[in-house]
Amino acid sequence: MSSGDVEAGLEDEQASPTVSDLFLTFLRVAISGFGGALPFARRELVERRKWLDPREFNDLLSICQLMPGPNIVNMSFCLGARFHGVLGAAAAFSGIIVVPCIIAILLAALYLRYGQVPEVSGTLRGVAAAAIGLFVGMGMKMAYVERRSPHILVFALLAFLGAGPLGFPLPMVILVLAPFSIAAAWRWSK
Amino acid sequence: MMPRDPLLDLTLHVFFVSFLAIGGANAIIPELHRMAVESNGWMSDGTFADLFAIATMTPGPNVLLVTLIGWYVAGIPGAVLSTLVMCVPTGAAAYYMSRLSRKFQKARPRIAIQRGLAALTVGIVLASAFILMRSTAHDWVAYAITAAAAAVTIATKANPIVMIAAGAVVGALGFV
């Protein structure tokens, strides 16, 4: 693999993190990342720590988005493993996941106890309603970006209908639509 | 008949579902809902929506909904296993792809796959919103909050936490 020399060339000007740096930095990203950790990840990894230059960050992000799995979690694996192999991946992944999981479970345990209190259930309904709005807004923005690519919009609509109102299982929706969607992108995307 | 162990069912199902999370963990909400509410009856629609809200309120990656479903179904072992199974195989795959794809940055098949899957992601994110809306029994105040949050997301660069907090306040005051 030729990736080794690429990295060796970059090490002069870029910081190389230790295993505990990886853990602590991803922990910071995790607990500041409210409703999407990626902007915080960029600020930490590119601007503060300089582990990646902006172009490397974009390339890595596009892979993490293309591959299945939560994007920021994928990024923790990629960066951790790049710098310190399995140990680095474990450190970065623990940083991003452990504390948020503990907080979420504590909140959920409180919910089981106090979920019937009207103020609590009302708060949760309000939060869910707002979060659904974030999804709607995000989906519409993503669609708007593609306004000059009719094939993207057509397949987005088909995926929405299949996975949403029609209620087909997601594996079926993806397996049926993906070949045609990719073929269309092959034909019409530059 | 022997009752099936939910921990095993959960683990296998999440493992399978994790590979469908193209574009992020939000993309599998329809499938998580099918798994937890429709197919196995592990929880009600209302509980699913509440766990979604709790995951949203917690800082961190949005994979936390999977953690909470695991916790609700099978306690701490369920939380740990479902989180690991959700994240580790796909994370490892992403790493190997990141090493490979330095060579394929501009390759046409890669662009076609990326664009083709991105199209599906757009639709699935909107489908997630649809399914969550259906499972929360939206009244008109909830629709208004949803519409306002969507409008702010589209029109401004405001931090999402502002909308979440506003929704929490309106809900806590008993309007939803």
C-alpha cells in the first residue's frame, strides 16, 4: 500500500497524535456535537489539531459518508487506525461513543421513572417534533442542492415513497433502487 | 415454543441493519422502527418516539438511538452489544475503504456509486421524518414546531440546538 509514504511526507508539518490525544479529542467532539458532530469534528481535527489538512478532511469525509455506518463514528475508526492501528481506532471510537452512551442511558433510565409526568412527556414530544423538523429541513436542503439533477430527485422520491408511506423494508428499497440509481448517476452525473 | 432470546435477535438484526446506514445513522430509522415496533413488538410507537427524543437531546453521534433501543430491550448488555455491532463492522469497512480509495478519488464508478446512493439517502432521510411523525401522533402544535424547525433549517445556519431547545420548552409548558 502506498499510503505509508504519503503519510510520512505529511508528518513533518502536521501534528501526530498520541493514543490518549485521539481519545480526548474525539471525546471533545462527542460532547460538543449536538445535532450533528461533523462541524465540530472539522474544527477540532483540521483547525485546532491540524491532524488533517482541509482537503484530506473532505476526502475522508466523503468516504465516511459513502460507506455505511454513522459518519463521525466511521471517521473515528479511520483516523484512529491511520495513526495507531487497532489501539488508535479503539481509543478514538471510545472517545466518540462511551460518554454519550452513558448520558443517553441515564436519561432513558430517568425517563422510565418519570416518563409519565406531563412535563417530561411534553418535553420529549416537543423535542421529537423539533428534531423531525430538522430532518425535513435537512432532506429538503439536500434535495435543493440536486435541483439540476432530475435523476437524483426521481430516485430520492422513489426511496421516500418506498421507505416511508409504502412501508417497504429498507433492505428491499435499497437493493431494488440502488442499481438503477447508480446506473442513472453513471449516465448523467459528471 | 421456546421464547426467543431478544438479545440475540437484537444483535443479529442491528448487525444487518448497520450496513444499510448509508449516509449516516438517521438513514436506518425506518428500519429500526420496523424492527422494534412492527416486527418484534419490543416497544410501542410512543416509546420509540420518546427514545428518539432522548437520543436527540444527548450530545454525541446520532447512533445513540440504537444504543437506547438495545438498552430498552435487553438492558446494559443490549446497549453495549447493539452499539458495538452497529459501529465496529462498518467502521472497520470504512477504514479499509479509506486506504483503498486514495487510488480511486476520481474514478468514474466511485462517483456513480456515491451519487446514486446519495439520491437514496435524500429520500430515506425524508422517509425517516415521515415515519417519526406518524409514530408521534402529531397534533397541530407538534406540526407547527416541526414546520418551524424545518423552515429555520432551510432558511438559516442556526445551530440545531436552538430548535431542539425551543421544542423542549414548548413541550414542557404543556402545549404539545
